[in-house]
Amino acid sequence: APTPLIAPSILAADFARLAQEAERVAGADWLHVDVMDAHFVPNLTLGLPVVESLLKATDTPLDCHLMIDDPDRWAPGYAEAGAHNVTVHVEAAHDPVMVAKDLRAAGAKAGLSLKPGTPLDPYVEVLKHYDTLLVMSVEPGFGGQSFMPEVLDKVREARRLVDTGHLTLMIEIDGGIADSTIEAAAEAGVDCFVAGSAVYRAEDPALAVAALREKAAG
Ligand code: DX5
Ligand code: ZN
């Protein structure tokens, strides 16, 4: 198996010191940026201006997770700004195939996210246009919640579709990933692991990233 990717979520970092917080996890593969609009989810974080500044402050590729209404309108701006991967929610997108095309045309990888209760089956054809599938393992909106192991069935289903050549994408998981949960997610077939609290609440975030990567590699 390829080396697992670790994407620390800056939702758990100090928003007044984002450049330094990015630097503290310089060994991470991606930096996960949670954009929330207080409509799609009951929380408000940051938007494009902050992402633009962060892009100048770090060399780590940005993985922008848009928990917002009408991503059809807003997502391409993040790709144009230079985000590596831009993920939208299937529950919010009006035309997810068009969104993927717009994101790729703007030079980014396209990601599609499913909330814990959203099934995979109806979106297999749509996912053929995507580079990343983000499986939520908590209800989106807040960091520090408990991992929902029942979403691993969905991960296994996605893994099977990838391994049999029906889909070509990276499987990412987000929510409650820590030392105690990452192995089960890796066994189910996850390629990329988002971790907020487990990284930024650690004494040494860089060490926490390395430890998570080692555990995920098995
Ligand atoms: C939740 C966000 C997550 C969050 C994860 O809506 O999408 O990225 O930061 O935080 P932890 O790892 O603490 O569950
Ligand atoms: Zn996220």
C-alpha cells in the first residue's frame, strides 16, 4: 500500500497564528482547511481571504473542505487561488459534476464529501469525475467529536470500487481520527487521514503527525 497521507486540520489550531501553526506541522502531506458558513453547518470559520494568505505562508498543499451552501458558486475561487484539493459536500452541491469540472479546469483536485448519513451508492457515477472522496466520520461542524465507526462500511464499499477499477480516487476520512481510531480506518481502506485535535492538542504536533502516519501504515 502507498504511504498514508496525513492532513492536520487547522480548525484545532490558533487562528491568530496560522502561519506558525502551519509551520509546526511542516512534515504533513496536506494542511486541511475547514471552511464553514453558518448555514450548511452551525458554525462559522474562515473563507477565501484567509486561504489566500495561508497559501502565501506555507508550502504545504492546502486541502480545502467547504462546508458551505451553494459550493457551485464559491468552490472554484479556492481552486483559482491555488488550493491543491477543494472538497465540496454532495448534500450542498446543485450540480456536483459541473463543480468537479470547474475545479479541475482551475487546476485543483476535486473532492466530494459525504456526511455520515449520506450513502455512497447514488453517487458512484458522479464520483467518476472526482479525485478525492471525503468520508465524514463525525457530523460536520465542529472539531473534537467522537469517531463514528459505522462509516467504515462506506469506506470499505469505496475501497472495493477503487480496487475493482470502477472508481479512481483517493479515499479520505475526517473526524475523530486519533491514535485509537486510525488503524481501523486504515484497515477499511482509507488513503488520507484528517486529524485536528489529535495533532494540535499534542505536545509536539510534528511528532503526532509522524506517529499517526506510522500507525496508519500498519
Ligand atoms: C469537522 C471538520 C474536521 C475537524 C476534525 O466538521 O471537518 O476537519 O477539524 O477535527 P477532529 O480531528 O478534532 O475530529
Ligand atoms: Zn474537515
